[in-house]
Amino acid sequence: AQSVTQLDSQVPVFEEAPVELRCNYSSSVSVYLFWYVQYPNQGLQLLLKYLSGSTLVESINGFEAEFNKSQTSFHLRKPSVHISDTAEYFCAVGGGFKTIFGAGTRLFVKA
Amino acid sequence: KAGVTQTPRYLIKTRGQQVTLSCSPISGHRSVSWYQQTPGQGLQFLFEYFSETQRNKGNFPGRFSGRQFSNSRSEMNVSTLELGDSALYLCASSLGSSGRNNEQFFGPGTRLTVL
């Protein structure tokens, strides 16, 4: 069985500051790891995904996530956030004909 | 290419009634998954259908059911509605099973309110 734990329900941060959104997972099958983002009043969309190979995955808008097998983590980071990054971020793990999502982390970027 | 569409967008029902929600996936996508989204709970997996077969089911009571048609369109049904069923129901489609390395594309959801 799979499970996902997002350790922070809300993360407030000032603009241009770095941010880390934490995600831990457990799975008894091969894992595929994802981060999805839901901007205010919009649907969920894929931010990035880990399949295999390099443990560091990058997205086109400056976010990156690092797969750590020994710690079963897939934390999301950005070195400098913008107001437009304000959204809810969901970590997800796929395996066994289903994808399990975490409870989400609300990122608030303040000016 | 058209995105995932869900109908209706909003529903208000009373306890004890039943409801059917519809999802049309992106053309060519054979997998449809359903999720229940509530504040603080994130997305709870309901079930996944692939080529008209239910591949997996989440931890929901039997009042929640679904099906997929030959054109990949999917419906989910909730019978004997309870107040706790009030939520945003999301449908997502993907080329292959969501349980592998396939990106899921989400619809806007159906907001169900049970009074």
C-alpha cells in the first residue's frame, strides 16, 4: 500500500526567499513520484515528476525536487519564490493502478 | 486538443438521494481516475478505470460506484447521499494507468453539496 505525508499544511514566505515543501512517502511497489500544483480557482496540473535516473528533477518555472530513497522523501524546493507561486501543492505517489495524493501544502508568498 | 470536461459543475442534493457525475477524458486517453477533494484531506482516491475495467478502488463505501464506456467516458454514482459526501469530485485522465509514470490531466471538478 502507498501513503504520502506532506509535513506542512501551510507555508508562508516572503517574496524572493527560498522555500522547501516537504513530502515523505511509503510504498510496497515501484514508485513514481509527482508534484502537482493547484493555483487559486484553477484545476490541478503537473509541476514535475520523478521516474528514474537522476535524483534531482527540475520544472520549467524554477522548482526542483530531490528523490531520496533512503529517507523516502521527495521534497520540493525553489531558491527564490514569486507572488505568482502562491498556490496549493500536492505530492503524489503512483503504483499499483492508482495514484495517492498528500493532503496538500498551501504556499503563501507575501510581498 | 480539448481538456477533461466534467458535468455538471455544481450540484445540490438532499440526504438520501443519489447522484451521477460525468467525465469526458482527453481524446486518446484510456485511463480515468476519480478523486474526492475536501479541505484538509487533499485528494482521496476513489477508483481508476482503464479500457472499461475498474483497475483499483479506494477505501470508500459501496455507495460509491463507477463505470467507463467504450469511448473512455466515465460516470460515477453515489447512492443514498450523506452530508459527509459534500466535496469537490475530480476526474483525471491519462494515456496509461495513473499508477505508473503517466501524467494525469484534471478536469475542473463537480462541486456536490448535500443538504
